[in-house]
Amino acid sequence: MLDRIRAEGPLAASAFRDPDGPRRGSWWDWAPAKHVLEDLFDCGTLLVHDRVNFERRYDLAERVLPPGVDTSEPTAAEAAAELTLLAARALGVGTAADLADYYRLPSAQARAALAELVAAGLLQQVAVEGWAKAAYLLGGTRVPRRVAHPPVLLSPFDSLVWSRERTERLFGFRYRLEVYVPAGKRVHGYYTMPVLAGGRLVARVDPKHDRQAGRLLLRGLHLEPGADPAEAVAAPAVSRPATPCRPPWPARCALPCPPEESNAKGGERMIPQRKGLASRQAHVDLPEGTVEEEHGRQAFTGRASHLYRTAPPTAWVKVEGPLHPWAFDWNQLAPPDQTDPEGDPLVVLSNRDLTVLVSRRSQPMPFFVRDADGDVVYFVHRGEGLLETDYGPLQFRPGDYLVVPKGTTHRVVPSTDDNFFLLISGDEFVLPDKGLLGHHALFDPGVLETPEPDPHDERGEFRVRVRRRGEVTTFTFPHHPLNVVGWQGDLAPYRLNVADFRPVVSPRYHLPPSVHTTFRCRGFDIATFAPRPFETEPGALRVPFYHSNIDNDELLFYHDGDFFSRKGIDRGMATLHPAGVHHGPQPGAAEGAAAKVMTDEVAVMIECLEPLTVSPEAEKASIAAYATSWARGLGLLDE
């Protein structure tokens, strides 16, 4: 194995799979080769070069580490000294027992390391008021007069409170997690979390995530003596700075969302201004010879201004660097499940909130799957068949969204050979709040199809693959796992077809993409672009306006029809416009729209807050010329 890696470069465990050997589970199933690679990794001979579809690729350590790195193995004493120094840096101040406990060092090793570090001047021994034992901190540490930072919630497993004895000694704060204490005997609550403010632990709260309502509830608040209640209540609202109170997902803060007139810092919005040559109304009656750009925050729901330019903001002729528009032809992809029934879909894009995969499964799954991390949406681009679930089967056809809740055992049984599924996995998918439009706008909830029970009474060997945190565990049953005879409740798989999606339109105003939101999830939204009438008011824009969508990445998957605002884009292709990069209609789109009465396109849009990472396989299917396609359409570059 080492010889192959030395000769061929980085390799994954799958590269050593015996094609004639027994079939094993996919993804992270540990075959003998995987065990050998991990053993070589543990002893430092191999290191991880990168990951492809979450699978590690290993290479020789000397080819992964940068030049000049000392790779000699430290002695036990050297390792203990370095770990003790790291512990002191993390804890700030601690006794010998505190520093030893941080990395679970044997007490004898820790004492020897402490003596060495004190003698070298790297640590200094100090006395802490109220502590019976000596303490240590980094040499030259300056203790600030005061500590100022926003109040934050701490996890019960945070290093600051991990050692309950040290927490009580340092802050006078007795902290216990009461999850396993009978309800009647709990003092503070079920899953209490400390609140840190101004260098003190000022309170503990008992939070609960109300997923259905999209709120973080405080079931209990317990203040420490002399604590400010405002600091304690504010902590849950500021502890997740990446989670705004408004779109792209529903509010999840403990306090009410800021009123619409407030900006991110809580102040009043600026009064709208109009300077120079500008339209009185966005997207209508643009000044002659200009194009309009929307410069806005929080997708299309935050503060915004409209800039009237004399040239499109997409007319660049060269891009140098990683930030650029992407186009992909995902028809070129060959996911493992296209030819191997045991194979998996192919990851194409991902961030910490979602993963986008392509499946070309041509045969029924010989196993069942259950995602223990979150919900999965299957969008059926091509193909027909059956989605079998715990709750019963759902027939599918092109244009279907199949929403499978977290923890639902299911399998895909196609009845056609040429199939194409776009998989979107996330936390929990919910329907959008339609507000003043009413409950039945976009699509009537009555069109959502849920399954009828179809219990199976079969004996044999049935495998269920459970995916959890990047690993797969296979459970084998002697009976068919889909044996539910009935169900009741409000959580179930369901089907929605794009033909049932009825867009909100205005004949006098070009509405933003956010009005087509179909599903919401933590960190992103899914929207459906379906055929709709063009605007008819003279002077109203009939094509999307230019924008840079500064807070979100935007992915569009093109399912069907004529994509009038994009040249060279066909069915099964996708575009990705990262935050900070302008995009909008390509040259000729407005003229093409003027000759039509209706749009004729169906596309799926994903709008996400965190940047998306393009997988190596997806990058191979990218179209490099797309990044400068606007300039070519304007004649600034040769076709």
C-alpha cells in the first residue's frame, strides 16, 4: 500500500478495494485496507492529503507537511511539557491538577513538566485569593483591569466549565447538568447553560429549541447574586451571531426579532435617499442608458439601495482568484450509484448547513437508508418510480420534491433506467410563512401528498444504513423494516410537484426571487422558479435585476424549459453565484423577454448563508468560460 501511494500519489481506502472480494457497506465502512491506512496515519507515516466526498485521501507525511517542520518524535517528557503549556494557555490560570486534567496527563508527568516550565520561565507560580493550592500562568501574562465582552451562553462541555470543581473555585458557581435527575428533584432545569458576561458567570438558563415555531425558549432563568438580568436574557440572542433573526431562516433567538426598522446594531434605519439620476421606484422606469443593480443585505429582505450604472456590473473581462461565478454540466457526472446498486450519490456542493448531491441510481437500492443528521429532499429531475418509507410508499415523477424527515427509513426504487435526482440535506425543512398572502398562496397545503401505510411481512436479511456525523452503521434485520400498519401525527414524508407551484406575480413590478420560497431550513432556503406571466406595465423590468447578493451564495439548478436569462444553459446544468460577485441577466435576455408573454422555465434555487465548497468531481464538470460570459455577450471578448 505504501508503494502504491509513493508511486501514484494520494489514495483513498476505496482505491485498495478488491473488485472480486465480498461487498461491504459504502461510505465509511472500514474494510481491512482502511484499518491499515488508519494505523499508518496513527503512527505518522501517512497524513491526510484531502477529502473527496468526505473520504480521506492519504499521502506520505513528507509530501503533506510543509518544509522545515520538525517531524522527530518527542520524548514523553517533551510531549508532557508542550501539552501542559497548551493547557495553561487555554485555561489562563490553574493549579497543577487543573493543568494535568486538561489533557488527562498522569500526575507524575504533569508535575515534572510544571517544574521544567517554571524553571525555564515559561510558566510562573502565583497565588490566587481563596485557593489553597499554588496556581500557574504563562510568564508575562498581564491581568486586565476589567473584561468586556457581550454575554454568551456556554455549552456544558466548554473548557471553562468542564472541570466543575475548578468552576466553583474560580467563579463561586456550582454547576451541575441535571438531565438525568428526576424532574421533581431538579434545582435549575433539564439542560441548563451558564451565561458568561464581563468575566463572570452571571446566570444559568434552561433553554429549549421549539423547532416548529422556530424559537429558542427559556424555560428557566436563575441569576447569580448581583447579576444584571438584562445581561443574562441577552446571552441567548447574541450567542449565535451567524443566525440572524430574519431570513434566510425563521427566527431562533430568545428575544423577539428586532423590528423591521432596526438595523443590525439595533438603531433606526436610515431614511431612504435619492441622489443623482435615479428611478423613483425600484425596477420601474430606469433612467435611459442605465442598468439597475440592487445592493442589499439579508438576501432580498434587508436594507437595500438601487444603483443606476452606465455599464453592467458583470462586464469584467478577466477573473483572477477563487471568487467567481460557476456553471456546471451535471449531466456529465457519473455518481457511484449509477452503475453500482451498492453505490452512493455524489457530493457536489456543501457547507456546514447543507450538502447537495447528485444521484443517477438506475437500479433499486438493495438496502435501506436512514439519515440521523437531518432531513433530505430528493428533487426528481428525471425518472419515475417509488420511494418506499416507514410511513408507506410515494410514487415519484419528474418535477417532484420528496421531503424525507430525519430518522425515516426509506429506499429509492426507480422503474426507469435513465434517472437523475438532486439531493439536498439539511437540518429540518419547514414550509415558509406566507404572511399576508394567506395560507394557500404558492401552493395549497392540501396538494401535499403523504403516504398510506404499506406494511411488509417478509423474512430474510434486510440492511438499514444509518448515517450519523459522516459515518455509516449498518443494522441487519431478519424481517422487513417497513412494517408500519398505521400512523398519525404531523411529521411524515410528503411529495410536492412543481406543477402544483403557482408563483406570486405582479404585472407592474418585478418581484425578487425570495417570493418563490418553497422550503426553509436552518442556514438556507429552497425556491422554485415556475412558468409565470411576464410583467406588462410599460417601464417595468421583465428580467431579473443585477445584484451581488452580498450575504448569500445562490445556486440554481435548471430542470426544464427555456432559461431565457442564461445563454448556453440547458437542463441538468447548474450555476453558482457566490456572495460578493455580481450576477444578473446576460446580454440579449431583455430583448428575448420582450417577445414572450410567459416565462417557460423550471429551476430550483438554493440561497444559503454559509459559503458553498465545490467538490473536486463537481469542479471537473464546470464550464470555465461561464465566468466571463457576460463580457463575451457584450462583445468585449471573442466568443
